[in-house]
Amino acid sequence: MTAAPDAGEDSERSYLIRVFYATDRIWSGSRTSPKFYTGESRSDNNLELGFCFVSIPPSHQTGHLERPSWWKLEFSENPDRHVVLTNAVQKDREDFYSQLARENRPLNRPTGICLRARIQR
């Protein structure tokens, strides 16, 4: 995960956070955000493991998800202005847990884990 830029760095650019995930959704095969997974659950009850990168704009406000808005004439995502899922990387079980363990060593920077959530409609 990349932490927020220091005050002395270029604070006008977004930064990336690596988020580890586990999902029961089916991989779509798409490399285009945000269509990495379908809305369908796997029938074998196994989880897909991996990580994704999310851009956080320098103007980010806690509790707010900065997205394009048509009334501002913003019709596409811009990582320097919006929270954007930039890519997703599938990992096998061994590699996933190995990288997760390395990522969660005691560090002097923010870390996070995204827990599985399922929304029923």
C-alpha cells in the first residue's frame, strides 16, 4: 500500500492504496475497471483471492466517496479527482497470504484490510 504523500511532496496527485480482497464472485476476465468480477456467485463455494489498487485524490474528505458528477460536467473517472478502482490482481492462496502477512508487518504508515461483505438485493 502506498501511503499519503508527505507535506513536502507533490500533494496535487492522487496516491494508491493496495486493498486485499476475497470474494465469492466469478472473475469476468475483463481488465477494464470496474468490471473485473461478475455479479454471479461461484457455485463451488471457493473464494477468489487477490488485491486491487484504489486511487485516493489529494482532496479526499473522510467519509465521502469522490465520484464524477454530471452537474460538474465530469463524465469519466479521474484518479487525481475521484476514488477509482484502478486494477485487480488475482492471487493463488499461498501467494495471497504471503503478501498479506508481509503487508501487515508493524509499519509506520496506514494499513488496511477489506473484509468480505455481501449485499443482498
